[in-house]
Amino acid sequence: MKPLLQLFGLVLEQLPAFKPRLREFKIKLRGLNRQYKEGKLTYEKFQTKVTKLRNKNVKELIFDPSLKKQESDAMKKAMREFFTNR
């Protein structure tokens, strides 16, 4: 999943589903940028935090809904099997 996170992270601002979150994302980016300019973060740590922020947003937008549905379906199936086999 990591390569897909990175790929979608590159175009995150262009995703239509991301538009409602764009303002909050930019505020967080400005905060990280300010910390970097003030010398509180090294360039490597700055880049790492920006990448993590992007990946987190991509995961929440694209992958979490599918994963939650799959987990829910698997849980329903397991419960059905548990109660019908008795």
C-alpha cells in the first residue's frame, strides 16, 4: 500500500474528495514550514513530517473506507458462522 500512498500523496491537493480538508492541511503545512524556518526541525525531519501528513490524509480518504467495509463484512461473516454452527 505504501507505493500507492506515495503516488496519491503527490496529487493530494488535486483530489476532489480532499477539497473540504485542504484549508486544514495547508494550515498544518504552514506550521511545519514555520518550525523548519525557525530551526526547530532539520530539513530531513521536515520532509518526513510532510510525507507522513500527506500519507495520513491519503489513507483516510482513499483506503480507510474500503478497509472498514472489508473488516465489517468479515466480522459479520464470522459472527454468522459462530452462531449458526452451534
